[in-house]
Amino acid sequence: MHRFKDLEIWKQGRLFCKVIYEITANFPENEKFCLVNQLRRASVSIPSNIAEDSSRKSDNDFSRFLEITIGSCYEIETQLLIANDLGFLMEEDLQIILSKLEAIIKMTSKFKSTLK
């Protein structure tokens, strides 16, 4: 069992979620139920999956949910690229956000590898 509040990946996931909420607040109103909703839900799932599954007694179970967390990260990456394609995000902002996301993916992957 892991104390999720002590995990750096959980802390970074929370901070990243805040970034997503801030940037999507500037998206067009007609995207409220599409990209905005998708990005926000996927970003919330990053720290939520880590918290929920840190209580698992088996490292294999926890590892599986870390994979789901990484999947959410790639979902967000795709949605951010689409938002950029549609002109909702400036290229420089996109690169900053993607670098934060990449750091979370690397951290999560490294942590996951310690569970095996």
C-alpha cells in the first residue's frame, strides 16, 4: 500500500489538472461539452487513479492502474494537439503543457517499473 499524498506523481497530476482547467477556460463556449469536458475529465483521472489504486494491496493491481493513468496522459496529448489544430491553443502554450505532461508520463513509468 502506498500513501498517495506522498507520491510525487500524484502531486504533479493535481498541478497538471489545474493547468488543464485554466487553459480550457479560454476555449470557445461551443466546446464546453466536447474538448473541454474530455480534457478536464482525463486530467482529473490522472491523480484520481493514482489515489484510488494506491490502496491496493497488490503491486500488480497498482501497476495496472498506473498504466491507465499513462493512457489518460496520451489521451490528453491527443486532445491538446487537436485543440492546437483548431486554433484553441497557441503553439508555445502547447509545448509548455506537453512538456509537463511528458514529465508526468516519465515519472509514472519509472514508478511503475519499481513495482515489478
